[in-house]
Amino acid sequence: MINTSQSFGLPVMPRPRKSLISLSDTPYYHCVSRCVRRAFLCGKDKFTGQSYEHRRQWVEQRLLFLGSVFAINICAYAVMSNHTHVVLHVDKNSAMQWTSEQVLHRWHRLFQGTYLTKRYMHPEERKTLSAAEINTVEATANIYRERLYDISWFMRLLNEYIARQANKEDHCTGRFWEGRFRSQALLDETALAACMAYVDLNPVRAGLANTPEHSPHTSIQRRIQSAKLNQQPRQLRALSHASSEPSANTLPFLLEDYFDLVKQTGRQLKSDQPLQPTSNFFLLKKTGLSPEDWAWLIKNIETQFNNRLSLAAVHKKLKCRCPQVA
């Protein structure tokens, strides 16, 4: 039996080893990639003094580029010194509505495609294709369509690109990343809000920035800068506005609420004092979690919750944990 994926010149993508991505459960996922050298994807080598800061821009630019090609929206990201975090939303419905021509246009931004797909994309050449050749192109486009809403393909094209760039710069070969990326399914609004805040506040929690606004190469800095112009960054999945109707094309909470959540949580992380929710601290109220429990969750998203995060799982952990863990 012929493997369809290999018959079009590309290897079969294995499933992530550490998790199973199921769009029937949720379209939202938190993905983490760690450098095999532990350092230095970015940052500065304290032993040699060599700076790798420019690589943060590589990661950010590549990430945002892939978001413009795939049917995968970027909700949050943070580029750290030896790892990257990204929260993704898989928009399968949009991908299924693309025409074959739209699919091929996107795929050709990533790969050369096949001889037939390149001919198909030229109107005059397309007229000369036989019915059998057209059918072959459409079958190929359907394979590409599935890949364009596949998180494994998205992360592969992010990480392989950065690895090649870094290895070229370092004049070496071999593995750059610590195996496959790790993914965490975000099963409800609480999990999504908490994980986005966790990712956006990574530089603050690590002591690399004092505020979210001064956290370079993060989605929260990009959102704040756009908000000052009464805009939202087109490269990121938008947050809803209080003045507009909720939309299937936006995140399930308000921009103002999310900014308040991140600001207050960031202050708590810096001072290590309990949160002091403001009167409009709406997102925390929706979770039903106390400020102390919220702070515990933000600090333990990766360590306490393996491949799935939900409010029910949080409550279960909170019942079992020892009082001194808080």
C-alpha cells in the first residue's frame, strides 16, 4: 500500500510523543520547545560573553510568518533564552473553506510544491492540464490543507528553520532542540486565560522584565503597543471589545479584562504578595478561584498539569495539594 504523504515528496509526520492533539476536545494548545543545549537559543553566554539576543527576532518573525500561512492563530507567545512558549488556536473550519488554489498559494509560500501544482497556479498553464492531472492537483491540495491546520507541521516548520539558522551561525551540525515539542491541551476558558497569562508573563516571572509592557519578544508587549493606537495586532488572534458583539473569530474574553488580569498577576509575581483584584477583575471572578489559588495556578501550569489543563483539573489539584505548597 502506497503511503500518500510520501508519494508527494514529503515525509510522514509522526504524532507528538508526549501528547495527543485532538481537535474534538479543544482547538487551543500550549506548545513548548526547549533547546537541547539548555542554552543558548537566545540570551548571552556568561562563560564566553557571546550574545545570541538576535535569535529572539528570528523566532518571533518566523512564528508570525507561519501564523499568516497556516490556519493556526497565535494567541500568545514568549521567546526566552533557551525555550519558547506559544499558545495556538487551530482554525480547521477556515482551512476547510479554502479553495484548492488558496491552499496551494499558502503551501507555495513554504515549499516549492510539485510540477503539477506549480502549473496549476498559472491560469494559462492550468488550461492545458488534463482532467486526470487536475484530479491529482486537487488530491495534493487536500493533503496540504490537512497539514496547514496541523500543529505538528506548524511547530516543525518553526523549529527546523531556527535550528538550521543557529547551527549555520555556530558552524556545527546535529540536534538543536530537546526532541519534539511538548503540547498541553487547554480545555476551557479558565485554562486558556491562565495559560496565556502564564506565557505572557514569562519574562516577568524570570526577572528579565519589570512589567509586561517592557517584555520584548512577547505577545503581550505587541498587544499593549497596538492598544495604544486603538488597534489590535493583526498577527495575533484578537480579543473581544466591550463595545462589540462576541465573535467566533476572537478569543472568548475581553481585551480590557485580559489586560487587567495580566497586569495584576504580573504585580503579584514581582511582589510575591496576594493579588488585590480590582472591581473590574472580571476574568478571575469567572474562574471561581481565589487570588491565592490563581497565583498558585500561574506558577504551576507546567509542573502540575501535564498534557491537559482545565478548571476541573485545577480544582482537583487544589483539593489534593498540601497547604504549604501555596
